[in-house]
Amino acid sequence: MSQSLVKNYIHIVFSTKHREDFIDENIEKELFSYIATLCKDFESTALQIGGTDNHIHILCLLSKKIALMKLVQEIKTHSSKWIKTKGEKYENFFWQDGYGAFSVSPNNIFAVIDYIKNQREHHNEMDFKTEIVKYYKKYKMEYDEKYLWD
């Protein structure tokens, strides 16, 4: 094949360090917009970004030019620096070290978008720890509990 054709939808999830509640409703829209711009800068169009006070979800179309690990690293680095400029409340903001990433079938894009849009309502019924472990089990991912909660 003389050309490279790639279409990888990725659902990325990561939390604040120690799941501290930093992402309040006063800053979340601006943060999500900033992260969408970062995704665009790395040619990985964000289809939906959402979350709660202590974690975010990003559904993006991963560029063929960047490794997933590099994209997540860039998003975390730049958004962490950005949020620290938003006032005294955010000066000690950090993202957790790790992340979860899940491939999404084109047939499930709209379901994942709806899921991400309704994170605040969803988390009235299920906490982040329960949610992320549920994903790991669904995708049959092996994990070590002692490294999940930094």
C-alpha cells in the first residue's frame, strides 16, 4: 500500500493526583476546551471531553503521527501548567502518573460520547475507582491494584 490510512478512536481516562477535587464547574469548560486544542495541535481531534472534579475522559481520533503515550504526556504536561495559572486554588494541581486508554469501535462512538457528556450525573451513582476497575475488567486488562491510586 502506497499510503498510510489510520482511524483509531481512543477513550482516554486519567485522574487528578490522589483523586483530589480540583476540576470544579467553574473551570471545567475552559479546561476541556484547552485540552481539545491540545488534541488538535497533535492532530488527534477530540470528539468529546468530560469528567468530574477528580478525573477526565477524552474521546479522540488518534493521529497516525503520534504515539498514544506521547499524546497523553503532552496533554497532561501542558494542561497541568495551564491550570496552575488559574488562581491560588489550583497552584498545587497535578495529574496522576498513569492513565487508562481503550479502543472504541466506530459503531460505539455515539454511546461513548453520551457516556462522557454525562459524567457528573453518572458519578452520582458510581465513584471513579469503581468505574475504572469496571473498564479494566471489561477490556480484560491486567492491573496491579497498588499502582492504580497514586
